[in-house]
Amino acid sequence: GIQVTPALNQMEVSPLMYRRNTIEYFQEKGVVVAASKPLRRGGVQESAVVAGLARKYGRSPAQVCLRWCLQKDLVVACKSSRPPRMEENVDVFDFVISEKDVEALDG
């Protein structure tokens, strides 16, 4: 049969649901991983680690989670119907989370 490697695999990924082995497997095969629901429908707001890092970096918990995804080389697919949130969600390219803090988010 024909075997085609997928170009992209979309799965639920966030600091609260980090699927390290699965992500690394696909990335090693050259498959782009897209993080759907990276904000866990607002659930990241409840994480003490995320909240603490949001304060440290002067960002929202959502921005910290989205930046974490980008630093993991994930494509991010998040949804919002509110323009202020949309603007906030794209304002994640002017800061970097330290390696130590990324590891804290990894859980």
C-alpha cells in the first residue's frame, strides 16, 4: 500500500497537558505538531505555576502558555471571538521564557 507521512498532526497540548513523547516522536519524523486548545478553555488560569510566571513576565497566563507552545516549536491554534483577546493572543513574540521556566511549565 501507499504510505504517506502526514504533514501535520493536531492534538490537544498545553503546559497542563504536555505530551512530550508524542510531540517528540512526530517532530523527529518531520511532522509539524499543532497545539489545539493550548489554553484548556481558560483552565490555564487556575495553574499556580502559569500564574506565577505570568506575573514574573508581566504577561497574561494565556500569553505564557502560547509562548511556551511556540518555544516547543508547536503551531498554535487557539480560538477567541473577542477582539481584545485576539490581540492579546498574538502579542507573544517580544518575550522569551527562560529554559528553567519552560521546564517548570513542562511539569
